Amino acid sequence: AGSTNTTADQIPYWAFLYLLIVLGLAWHLVFVAGSGLLENEPAKIQGAAESVAFAAVAIRASCSGFILTEVGWAGLNLFCAPITAAMGAYLLYEGWVNRLQKMSLRVV
């Protein structure tokens, strides 16, 4: 069952504004970096990758209101926190592996 409280009563406007700006900048940086990784691939692969990305965004955007109504902010954060932590750990691991590889190339 959904919550009767609205998020507008609980979270100030400036927080939404600030976080949406940060989200937009992060999305832009990730999208540009991801597209840059595909620069040597044929146009069909680039098009397919971008189509999959936009389809995923469309599905998530269409479900977001329902999910937020059903589980609320706390449930949404509980769901996203482990995923975010796993992605962060993976990025740290990859950075560590790349750094070790670069260091071993300098020594040899």
C-alpha cells in the first residue's frame, strides 16, 4: 500500500533542484564516456548500444512513479544502496587492477 504523505511535504525544493542538477551532470558524463568507449565500433553497434540505453531509461522512467508510491523513499534507497555499493566496489577494484598493471609495466 502506498504512503499518504507526499515527498513535497518532507523534502525541500532546493534539495530536489540540487540533486536533479547533479543527476543530469552525472548522466551526461557517463553517457559521453560510454559513447567514447564505442568510437572504434561500427555504427550499428553504437546505435544498438544507445537504443538499449534509452529503452532502459524509458522503462525505468515509466515505472518510477509507481515504485515510489508503493515503497517510498526509504524502500527505494534500501533497494538502490547495495547496487550502488557493488558498482562502487567494482570500479575501485578495476582502478586498483589497472594501477597494478601500469606499475608492473614500468618495472619490467
